[in-house]
Amino acid sequence: MKTEIIEESPSKVKLIMNFEVDEFKPELSNTLSKYAAQISLPGFRKGKAPISMIKRKYWDSIRYEVVTALIGDEFPKQLDEY
């Protein structure tokens, strides 16, 4: 992960966090597995829907959860360092 802190004004700071694909993929895989086990799509038994259909239908929620998990671990560390 690469971080950059930009001081925009005396009371405003911007934190930019760039994650590598290697950091993103495991978290995405875990989140997709969790969704796949819980979701029931029409025509499929619960937990048996194809990952591609789950991604298509729930991508915004999945992406939000992955990013929140990645940021949630690193954000407090970056605040302590600043």
C-alpha cells in the first residue's frame, strides 16, 4: 500500500491510499465467498449462485465492503503516524 498526505490548509488534510492488486484480491475473494454463501438468487439454491451473477447484481455492495475492510485496517495507523 502506498499513502500520501497532502495538507490543503491548516485545518484540512487529504489522505490518499493506493492499494496493490495483491492486497485487494484476497479481501475480494473473502467477501465474494461470504456473499455467495448467504445469497439466494432466483433459479439457484442458497449458496449455489455463480460468482459472476453475484458480482453483477451486488458489485457496489461488494466493492464498498472490500474497500471499507482495507481502509479500516490502515486508516488508524496512518492517523497515528501523522
